[in-house]
Amino acid sequence: MDENIVKQPNTHFITMKKTVVFLFLFPGFVFSQTLNIEQCYDLARKNYPLIQQNDLIAKTKEFTLENLSKNWLPQINVTGQATYQSDVTELPIQLPNVNFTPLSKDQYKIFADVSQSLFDGGAVKNQKKLAEIQSEISLKQNEAELDQLKERINQLYFGVLLTDEQLAQTALTKTDFENGLKKAEAQLKNGVIFRSNVDVLKAQLVDLEQSEIELRNMKKNFLAMLSVFIHQNLDENTMLQKPEKNLSKNENKRTELQWFDLRKTALETQKMLLHSKNSPKLGAFLQGGYGKPGLNMLKNEFDVFYMAGLRLTIPVSGFYTQKNDRNLLENQERDLEIQKENFLFNQHLQSVQNTNELQKIQELIDKDNELVTLRESIKKASLAQLENGVITTSDYIREVNAEQQAKLQKIRHEIQYLLTIYNQKALFNN
């Protein structure tokens, strides 16, 4: 064996060893997961229980079409019959040298009837078409409900983003109070202020720590619910990417519109099926069996018999209700059009509301920017004034809180703006 090979170090083992040492030295370190909103949409759809129905719908369609195809196979019926009748056919005359045995009043027959459809007026073809359309309708119903997942994911996803930014802002405010506390403690040592002034700042820091606990718990709840939807383990180290402010083009891609179109096609197919139902039918048949008597009624004994031919069926009674049946289908078509118009009306109304909401929020954000700039300037000046003993710690707290509220308000408006954009996208399935 080559000595160079023997002496070659195991790089994979060394890498693993370094990793173990690293995790031992830094036990709090974990690898964070990063997700964007589109990934959450996809994962939610794949793991939503309703998606399993799609396979059942496909199998149902397959079984239905297979059964309909078997309508073209020969139809076989076997019938057994035993009867006793009060009278039988007899010759009204007697012929010389001819002895005719009357038929028995008890008669027996077992026979098979085989029929083959030759022309059904397009019934099977239209039934197959209707079965395929109904399968698509069921799939679109599921698809429409799955599309509605987006709005539910939006609430959770942007809820996490909002709490993240609120936590970040709370940490910055906490730093401001800690800076003020340092100034106040220095003044306390110099006998410039009372201890109560220092305690006020400490109390404010405790309030912020309580706010952090509430925000972390809120984020934990949002992540827990989002985890259930996307079937992923999410924790506080999970990073959710902040989406871009891409406005929707409002191109209507809602699945419900396809559902309405399929329903209309199904009604048109039912009209064709109604016509097929009342069309003449042509088929061939073969009937064979064994009985007493056979086809020869003058032969009073068991015998084999058969009969073959063509059968034409004209369902005249179907025309009694054909007009009303057609009117019922036309009423369903008009009702479907009303449902579609109502859906589009409500969709348009929601879109107008979202558009106006976006305009309002953008105006508020513009004012937030002005307010934050002013509040930052005031807070900065108040810190210098606190250090010089011009204002009290309560005055400084008031200005820091005012700045925090201005920034938190801006954060809420920005997240609300993004949430409205993505709800608008979900409205049109963009």
C-alpha cells in the first residue's frame, strides 16, 4: 500500500471535529432559517389537508369514465321464470287421426338476453364530457379555497415582521433610556438631582422590558401558527424577508372565474345530454334459453330456443318534460351569471377600498417621516439639556417616548401598507 495514502489526513473527520468544537464553545449558536412570502404560500398549499382531495377527485373521474365506457359493452341479463296459468291455448277443432296434447298450465323458462347498443344519440359521449367537466369544477373549488390561504398567510407573515421591527425599535429606545440613566446617575453622584429622578428612568426601562416580553410572545404565537400552515419548524431565529412594495397589476386571475366558466360549460353539456336522452336509440339483441314450451307453442315439452334482431327505441314520453327541463337549465345559467356579476362587484369594491387605503397610508407615512425627524431632533436636544440640568428626567422620558411612538407609528403604517399590497395581490390572485 502507498505510504502517501496512509499518511493522507481525513479532511472530512477534521471538518466534523472543528464543527463539534465550535458548537461546544458556542452552545447558543443556531443556524437560522430564511423564508420569503412566496415560499410560505407554496408550502402552505402543499401541506394544506384539502390538497389531498385532488387525488380523490382524479380517481373518481377515472372510475366514472371507465364505467361509462362499459355502456358500449354487450348488456347481458339472465331471467328465470316459472308460472301457472288458469288457461292455455287449445285448437277449437279436432282433426281426424290427429292427437294434440294440450299445453300444460305450469310453464317454465330460463333465458339470457344480450343487447348491444349501436346508436345512443350521443348519450355516452355527453355523459363522459359532463363527468370530466364536473371533475374540473371540483378541482377549481379546491383551488379557490387554497387561494384564500394567501390572506391568512399574509396576516401571520406581516404580524411577524411587525413584531420584529417593534422589537428593534424598543431596543433602540431602551438604549436612549440607558444613555439618559448614565447621565442621571452622574448627576446623582454630584448631588444635582434626587434618586427619584434616577428611579423614574429605571422604571421606564422595566416597562420596556415588559413590552419586549409581550412582543416576543406575540411573535412566538405568529410563528407557531405559521409553522402549522407551512409544516416547518419556525423559531425566534427564523428570518422572514421583508417583501418589496410591488403594486399588483390587478390582472384578474381568480380561480372562481374559471369555476364559473366550467359551470356554464357543464350546463351546456347537460342540454346536449337532454337532447341525447330523447333521441331514438338503435341496438341489436340476441335472446336464447330453455323452457317449456319453447317458441313452438304446440310442442308441450322442454326445448331450446333463441331469437335475434334489431331494436329501435323512440322515447316519446321524454318530450313531455323536455321543454321544462330545458327551461330549468336556462334558469340555472341566468343564476350563474348573477353569481359571477356579484363576485366581480364585490371584488371591485374591495379593490377600490384597498386602493384608497394605500393612498391614505402613504400620506400618513410621509407625515410620519416628518414627525420622526422632528422627534429625533427634540430627543437629541433633550439629552443635552438633561446632562446640563436644564430639564428633569421626566421631561427627557416624555420626549423619548414621543419619539418612540412616532417611530412605532411609522413602522405600523409601513407594515400595514405592505399587508394591503399583498392582500390586493391575493384579491386578484397575482
